[in-house]
Amino acid sequence: MGMHVRRQSFVVLVFESRLPASPGAVWPFITEPDQLNLWSRAPVRALAPGDGGGYGNVGALRQVVLPRPLPVLTETIQYADVPSRLVFRAVGSRMIRYHRGEIRLTPEGDGSRLRWEFGMDLAVPGATSFVRRTLGPQLESSIRQLSSVIAGATEVEVSRRQFGDDDDPGAVEAAEATARRLRVLADDMHASGDARHWFSRVYQYVTEAMIEACARGEVAHPTWALRLIPRFHDLYVQSLDGTAAPHWQEAFEAIEAGGTETSSGALPFWRALVAGARAHIEGDLPPVLAANYMHHYRPRCDYQRFRADFLVMAAPLQQAWQRLASEVPSRWFPPYLRALDRLLPPEAVEHLTAKRFYDPLTARRRAFERGLALVTASGGDAQSTRPG
């Protein structure tokens, strides 16, 4: 077994080892939490099943307890090519700037070759050296235990149901056209003095961030993500046209009170932006997620398949909000936020503002589960037992 460390800006650990069992025999031990706990030094707890109802399937959620002071990870499975490739990502923590784990299994004689690549970037001073010193040896020890546990294990029949091709150039074109319309809308509203232009601008930036993340390969199902964009836009524009849903009406009233040149202070403005974020996340997200699944994917997979992509998208969307913040007049930043911004990394400031104002990471995760509830209530077979 060998371990290699690459790059100095953030930690990338690569482990390779020969295992005394075939990939098909090893697969359950690297995917199912109960089997993982037979060899992993980091305890694993199942949180929510993925596509097909399995905790080792695409979209599943699990909790991994790392040695202190590293955070407890909430991981989601993004790819699962049985029995050769597994990709998992950490989500929901602002202290983790990036996390990606990939395990590959290839046949080798009467056993298999395991390659485990693990990358992490933490917003904690000194974390890089700690991860190399502590987490690296722990993973290496766990893999030795895995080799011992699976000795003599036999091949397990695992379904290889494929999701299939989902390429749709029309989805890309529609998303890009929506981004252009939002840019024009935000420009026109700003020029006319409409305080709601802040909502339109952040929608533009969020849309552009989603498109860019899909182009970079950040999500496993880019067509699924791109199809959401026009649906969000339609609901928002309908609200602007004078028939606002209650959640958007509340946001519009807040921005009129706190987002104009004559508004009284910083807090009303940020409360207005929070009202807009809440309107999108809590009001629009669940039904749009449910409708996208029901219209395009219900016969092919379960709703939970897209949980990983949805949660991974939080990082580029947060960057869109940071882009908006760079354009907000400095007088609209509360003094304590300006002070914190000079002293702390952005992730720490976001953590504190989430406690003070609104936590979009937690709200987005709840919104996804509310979409699941809508699908289930409609008879959408979201909790099927089809294999993943």
C-alpha cells in the first residue's frame, strides 16, 4: 500500500492498495454504512437513502465523524458506478471550502486494486498540516483493516441499472437565454429606480453560477440542474408582474422599505435580502424541484438521485451572493459585519451572519426534502425500492 501527497494549497491524499477480493465483493464494504463501520476508523452513520432506497446509492446522505478538531462531515454520494467507481462530497459546512472523495476498484488477479483519492480544503488556519499528519495515517490504517475484513469475501450480486443519457442542448440554450433576460431585467430595474433590482441582480448571478458549475462538471446531472433555471425565472417574473405569491409579496415590501437610496439603515436592507432568499428557497424551490422530477425523470429514477447535485450547488451559489455583496454600498453593511470581514475568513463571517439573519444551507436542505414530500404526496414513487 502506498500514500502520496500532492499540492500545497490544499490537501490531496492518494492511497493505493491491493485487496484480496474482487471489486464485486468489495463494493458493499465501501458503500453501505453498516459495512463501512466494520473497517473505517471514522464512524459512519446513515442519514437518508438515495436513488432506489439504498444508503450506498446516488443521492444518499451519511455522517462521518473525523478526529477532532476536524468537523463532522455530512457526505452525499454523487456517483456510483457499480462496482468500479464511487464519488462522495461533503456538504452543509461553511468551514469546508472543498471536499471530494473518489474510490476506484479494478480487477487484479484474483483480487482487486483500490485507489482512493481524497481532497479537502478547510477554512481553518493550520488545518492543511493537521489533515496530512492525522487524517492520512487514519485512512491508511482503515484501508489495512478493510483488507483484513474482506479476506475471503465472495461476489455480491449488485444491480447495474444505468440512469442513461440525459444530454439536452435545449436545456443549455434555455438556461443561457434566461441569464441574458435576467441581466437586462436587473439593468432596466436599476435604471428606473426599482429597489427590487437587487433581487433580479442576485437571481442573475445565481443563474450564471449554476450554468458555470454545470460547465465545469461540478454536478453529475447537468441537464437536471439547467432545467430548473427557466422554472425559477418564470415564477419570479410572474411575481414582478403584480400577481406576487405571498412569499414574494413579503420580500417586495421589505425591499421597498429597506433597499432604497433613502432607507434608514443597513439592517433593513439586509433583512430585505433575507426575505428574498427565503422567498426563493422556501417558497419556490420545493415545487420547482418536484415539478422538474415529475415532468422529466419519474419513470427513470427516484427523486433522491438529485440530492447530491442540489447540495453541492450550494458553494457556487454562495459565491453569487458574495458577488452581489461586493456591489452593495458600504453604508448598507452593519458596522460589526465590516469589522468581522477584516478579521475573519469569509466562511466564518457567513457562519455568524447565518446565526444572526438566515441560514441558507440548512434552508436549502429542508427545501429539497419538502420537494420529496410533494413528490411522494402526488404518487410520484419517490421512495421506491428500485435498485440504484
